[in-house]
Amino acid sequence: MNKMKCTVCKREAFVKLPAHNAKFCPDHFDQFFLRQVSRLIKKFRMLRPGARVLVAVSGGKDSLTVVDVLHRLGYQVTGFHVNVGIKENNFSEESEAVTISFFEKLGLPLKIINLEKEYGRNITTFARRFPRLCAVCGLTKRHLMNDYALAGRFSCVATGHHLDDLASSLLANVLRWDLSYLAKNLPVLPAEGPFAKKIKPLALLSEEEVRIYSELRGIKPVTAVCPYSKEAKFKRYKFFLNELEKQSPGMKRAFYENYLKVAGIFEKAGTSELPLRNCKICGGPTPSEICTFCRLWNRTQSAQEEDQEINLGDGN
Ligand code: SF4
Ligand code: ZN
Ligand code: ZN
């Protein structure tokens, strides 16, 4: 059988990317990956050269990859990790340890917030009352990170969402015609009042490409799995898109890129009708007197029965 040859240098290729009609040796795959990120950053004006960026780091391959790439591209990266206190599978301890050792190796600053130490309880104490624990966990992490980014005057907050995440949530939201989500499924959300700017530098790279890059770079992500992980979330949409991708390479990327061309039409429909004001406790943005975060974390035991009424949908 003929060996695959790198499209650029004709040396032996180790990976074939049908979506790009290309095969690469390790060096040229690395260059391809950096170039894709760098182009997206420029195209969407995500970051100025050398900007200070706060990266949400879970300890998984996607977030560690964003840190690695942005650091290599010359941005000033600070990590932000929340230890949510999940004891099962030693999940939170391992995630924190992996994150610390990764940042130590790169010599980059890292901020860690431990929910038990700061708020006296961990995320699992919400599990019984909120079957969608990931919604509480995500809201908590986003709130803390937004606060920290604004206080530290970071240019923006970066996350490790890749093409498979964005294309599958796009498909799910199109099938529901959820206009407010369709307005926000973008690689960049500008700073808006009390919300920091948000960027997704891996938005046009597939999960497989991120996996190959992280392995090539020797990145060792956390192996423990969160027992509350909603693995099923968007999983069937990812599966479906991957099946289509096999028949028509490049389809996934085209689906998402074509959405980007028309996303503006959803903008108005996605605007919150409720005006935001400042939360009485933390000063953060909220359509009600007290924001969801404060209602969750600064509450008295006697108010627990109100939990079911808490709307987990605010924030952007
Ligand atoms: Fe939190 Fe859900 Fe992630 Fe577990 S899987 S850490 S509960 S967001
Ligand atoms: Zn090559
Ligand atoms: Zn608040």
C-alpha cells in the first residue's frame, strides 16, 4: 500500500483531513492548526496582538489546547479554573491537579476558585433539587469567570468550544428554532454592558483535529469523568453530523460557516426583552432584583423550597 504523503512537503503524512482535502506530516499539521486559529482570531477581531486573555480551563483537552495555542501565538494567557467539589471518580481533585501542573509547565498564571472553601458547599449539594446539574454548574462558573475577567480588566474570556460543539448546538437550536440561542452561537460575543467579551478560538477546528493537536503537543488532559456529565447532550446531533461528514467531507464546517453569514438576522430576535439591572447582592447583571448566582449561593436554608423556581437561563 502506498504511504500517504504530506500535501506540503511530500514527506510521509500521518493524518488525512478530507474536509480540507489535505494530508499532513506532524510539522505541517501543527502549522495548519496554528494558522486556522490565527486566521479566525483576525477575521473576527477576537484579540489584539499580545492581548491579555482569561481562559476557562476545565483540565480537558479542549481547554488545555486553547491555552497552548494562544500562548504560542503570543497572547498573555491567564487560566481560570473552578474546583466544583465533585468527589466521585476523584473528578475535581484530578481536574485541578492536571490544570495546575499544565500551567506550571508553561509558567503561566492560574486563578483557582474552590467552591467549598469560598461558599461552604460544593456543586453536588444542588444535585437532588436540580436534575440539570450541569446548568447550575455552568452558570456558576460563567458568573465567577465574568466577575474575575471584569475585575482584572482582561480583554476577553476564551473557551475551548470547537466546531463539533458549535455545529451540533446549531443543529439542535435550528431543530427547535430557538432564536435566542441562534443569535448567540457565534465565535465572538462582544462585551455588552456588564458582560465580558467572549471568544471561541477553536470554532473552526473539528474535535478530531483538536484531539490530534493535543496528542502531538503531548498535552495530558484529565482522564476522570464527571459522573454528572450530560454525555448525551448534543451527542446524537454530533453523531448525525459526523455521519453526514463521512458522505460529504467539509459539510460540518460549511453548515457552521454558512450560518455565520446569516447569523445577523437572528440578532434582534435574540435580544432579551427584560432590561438588565444590578443585582442587590453582587452588583452583577440580572433581570430581577437578585441574580440567579446569588440566589443559588447566598441563600438561607429556609428558602430552599424556592429552588425549583430559579430560572437557570439568565446570563449570556
Ligand atoms: Fe459541572 Fe456538568 Fe461539567 Fe460535571 S459535566 S463539571 S456537573 S458542567
Ligand atoms: Zn509536511
Ligand atoms: Zn448577584
